Amino acid sequence: MPERKKIGIFFFDEMEEPDAVGPWEVLRWWTLHFPDDGYDVVSFSRTDTMVRCARGLRVTADTSMSELGDLEVLMYPGGRGTRAHLLDAPLLDWLRRQRPNTPLMTSVCTGSLVYAAAGLLKGRPATTHWASLELLGEIDPSVLVDADARFVDDGDVVTSAGVSAGIDMALHLVARLVSIERARQVRRGIQYDPAPPV
């Protein structure tokens, strides 16, 4: 039996709740309803203790960085907590060490700022929350900042714009990892059919 592939979503203090929970819903619905696709999704934090999100929600990750093991996909949410990460040398070093062994690095919102600070976006197209587009270019002027995209797929790195764009990016991942039809099944399953009332 082939080994199951793991998608890990990083949980940290002051992360934006929908940045993590939106993609979690997409990916968990998929992996629960279609286990034969061969993927699992897990949350992880630095120490697997409870984290307090940007709006006050408290969550506990499934595991810690040290117990995580190899990932097929790493997803880095955004939120106020990413600002401290930009200068967090051990965390940036950890991300650099993941790069060679993780086929797909993804981010939501200002998670891409941390990737840029780690040097993972050099010369690559990327996006982030609209209010942080300028900062993304300041962190690494070589980044080809895309101000219009909901998400940017550059092969082994996928970045998305803010908050709700993470759901679009997660559905794109399902389409990419399995098929467009599977992504449509997931979208219908979570009843994601945006039609803003305002």
C-alpha cells in the first residue's frame, strides 16, 4: 500500500483564523470524503500547545514541528503573527530546511511575507493581502508582486491573496493534486458558491 501524503497547515499565535480554517475545511472535507486519493491534512505548531488567533479563537494543533515528519504540502497562513516571524531566525531557517524536501510550499495572505523573508520567493511571482503588497516588494525587491490575482501558482510555490482567497487556493490545490472534477465535488460539498450580498 503506498504511503499517504501529508498536507501540513502551520498554526501560530496571532494567525488570521480564516487563513487557516478556510483551507482546513476544504482540505479536510476532501481527505475525509475521498480517502483513496491518498492524502491526509494535519495542523502543526512549534510546540503543539494552544495558540491564540488574531480574533481571539484558541486552537490546538495536531502535532509539533519536531514530530511533523515529511510533508507533501506546507501551508503557511497569514495574520498579525507573521510580523514577528519576519525576524525570527530559527523559524526562517526551519522554512529553508523544508524547501528541498517539500514538493509544494503554499501560503495564505501575509504568510507569503515570511516566505519572502526566508528567501523562498526570489525572482518569483507571488501575491499577498492587498494591504501588504508593497511590503512584500520591500522585503524582497526581486519578487514579482501580482496585485490582481486571487492566487499565484508558480510550480512548487503557490501564494494566495488575503483571507477568503485561501479557500480558492485550497480548491486549486485539490484540482492540481487530483482533478478539477474532485475540486468541484469538494466545492459543492462545502457549499462554496460566492455571491456576496453587498
